[in-house]
Amino acid sequence: MSNRLANPHLDTMASDFLYHLDINVANTQDTSDIQQKFGDVRVVCTGGTASRMRELALYMRKVLGVSDPSDPVDLCERGHRYAMYKVGPVLCVSHGVGSSTFSVVLHELLKLVKYARCQNPIFLRIGTCGGLGVPPGTVVVTKDAFNGLLRNEHQIAILGKLVVRPAQFSEDVIKNIMEYGADPNDGFQTISANTMGTDCFYEGQGRTDGAICEYTEKDKMDFLQKCHDLGIRNIEMEASMFASVTKKVGVKAGDVCVTVVNRLEGDQVTVTMDQKHEFEQRPFLVVGRYIKKLLSQNLLK
Ligand code: R2B
């Protein structure tokens, strides 16, 4: 990551309040306080809920051999929007549901690591998703991110115009996660495949069980088959935004999600909460091994 983001206006700001994180960069010319607090961060892990990110923080303590009996501290508690935990060089941050809530915290996190002068930090999303032709519990490491129009890009309205940006994740992050994170003895499959990120959980993902539906079951199945033919094996709500923003600013990133339903067999998520919880540990395992290798072998370049 270069020490500049894709925004020349930032260079003219004397201070910068990262509002949703409740972090004040009081002097952008002298960020030594931010550097002291966050300068050692090498990996930023993001995921939907605050409780899952707290659990991930506890898990990362084990992975990194950090012995700390105290309760993890939410560094953004006063912001009341997102939760952030720090375990040595790893940040675990919640992002809510979907691209819109995620993009808010992503912009602020990218500015945070810039002000903190972090060295080539890697951004990861650890999430849940619907699967496409794979059994529930499968972990999918995203290759290309498609939007709801089945294009390998992200679209965003800016100043009244549609701006289209490419949405691919870093090839070496994908390769390293597959090589060091996946283990055939895990008892579940970890695959690398394309992901569709939509702006809506119901109609946007072709579900027939939302409050509105104006298509038939056959229309839905034709669409899902088309997705499958494009190599899409999971559907969530963040991948195309996440891939495009990180690509635009030159930060390496990866998306690792566990499927909770096979959409070729139904729309409703019917796994029990215990099963869902067990599934949610799977990306922890994969990403935990990857991060351990990354930090020990200094793959962060
Ligand atoms: C997967 O799970 C959430 C919706 O239930 C959403 O964040 C996603 O992409």
C-alpha cells in the first residue's frame, strides 16, 4: 500500500474525525498517537456482527499465542455503530449487513491504516453466505466478485452518475489462503470460486420468500443456473464493493465465507443456531492458519 489513498483532498485536511469508529485524527501532519496505537496492524479482519468479531478476537489470541485473560475491549464502543477489537497485529471489526454499511467502515479503516502508517496491511472479510450447488458448511474463498447484474464489477452512483469499477481480489491472497489456510482433513470443503454480491438479501438474490416477488420459481432457477454457469458458488452482499474499493486504493484483500444454505435446494436458511455457530468457526480456522503463516513467514509485502 502506498502511503496515499485515492483522494487528493485528504492531503489538504488538517484533522480527520473517523466518525463511525469514534477515532479522532487531530493532526494529520503528526499522527504519532495513531501510529503508536495502530501502527503494528498487519491484518484487518472484518465480518458482519460484533459478537462474531469478539469471538474472532478471542480465537486470534489462541492462534497468535497471546495470553490475555481479560475481556476483549471494543475500541469503537462509543461510536455505537461498529465494534473493533485488536489482538497484536490483527484488528477484528464488524461491518453490519451489506455493502452500504460495510463501505462506511471500510473507508474509515483504510484511512486509519494510512494515518497509522501500517506496512502493507491485508484486509479480509470473514462471513456467511448462501451456497450455489455446494453443501452447507462449505468455505468459499472468492476469486472474482460479480454484482447482481452478473458483471464482474461494482457499480455506485456518484454525483448523479453511475461509476463502474472492477471487482477482483488479490490473486496472491487467494493463493496463500488456499495453500496455507485450507486443510483437506478439516471435515469440510474449502474451495476457491466466484461470488455474487447483491444489494438485497431477498429479490436481489432471487429468493421467492421476501415481502415482494414478481417472478416465478422457474425464473429464479434459470437465474441461479446462470450464476452457477459463471462459476459462482456463493452469494452474499459485500464482495463486489469490498473487492472494488480495496483494488482502487491498492490494498490486498480476500473474502472467506461459509455457506449456510444450498440455494439450488431452497431459499430459507434452516440450519439450527448451533449448526450455524459451528459453521461460523470454519472461516476462523482457515483464516487463522493463513494469518499465522503470513505473520511468521513475513508474506506481507
Ligand atoms: C451474508 O449474511 C448476511 C445476511 O444474512 C449478509 O451480510 C451476507 O452477505
